[in-house]
Amino acid sequence: PGPKSTGGRPGHSPADSGVCVRETCTMSATNITVHPIHLGLGATAVVEPEFTGGMEWYGAYSARHADDGPEGRLVTMHTFTESWDVWEMHPVGAEVVLCTDGEITLHQEHIDGSIDTVTIAAGEYAINPPGTWHTADVTTTATALFITAGEGTDHRPR
């Protein structure tokens, strides 16, 4: 990732801008790996506080956007150098996984126990349906953009 953007106003972080709507939005360059985006009700886009990667960050995110319920979406971008060590499941909505660099192999475990596997490369995407456990493998390095309906997300060891 490149250097952090300070947004369109000197001395302010992108998260200071809050909700971006027609009347108040100032265009700025913001690094999505540092400041994810929340897509909310009313077609809003909110710059999120600096991403720490910890479960505390996700808990605070959920609290900030609880009123959006299952319609809220978290947009993040992550680079992976090793396979995931957990399975993940989003019970209330689908998740889009768009590979932007390298290759990532996605595995889905469906309710009936069947497993689907697909490898996606830069420019390709796959969709994890609601309630489907999923995990990922990488052999070198891969970067992906995630659009996630995160309400109620659960994890289990792989």
C-alpha cells in the first residue's frame, strides 16, 4: 500500500469527513487498505477509521453501523501471502470477492456439506452466498477487494 492519504482537507484524516453525500462530499484520495468504506442505507458511503485488523475494529464497525442492518456493506481490500487459518460465514447477505492482483483459491462449504472450489485471478470475482462457510488459499501473493454484508459474521478454525 502507498502512503496514507490525509483526505481533501489539510490536517484531517479521511475518517473526519464522515458520510459522503452530495451536499457535503469533498473528493479526496483515500487508501482503502487503511480506511475501508461502509456502504449504507440511502446510498451513503462512509470512510471508516483506520483498519487495525483486530476483532475490536470489527466490533466497533458493527456498533457504528448497526442501524443499517443487513443492508450495510463493508468494502475492504487485503493482500494475502498465506492461506487463511479460519473459515468465515456471513449469515445475512452475500459477499463479493474481487481479485485485483495474483490468484486466490476460494473454497465454499454449503449447508448440505458439499464443497465448491474456484481460483480467481486479477479482474475476476466470485460470490459467497449468505450462510455459506468459506476460506481461501494463496500460493504466492494475492490481493482482493471484499464487499461484505458483515452483520452476524462468524468464524471457526480451519
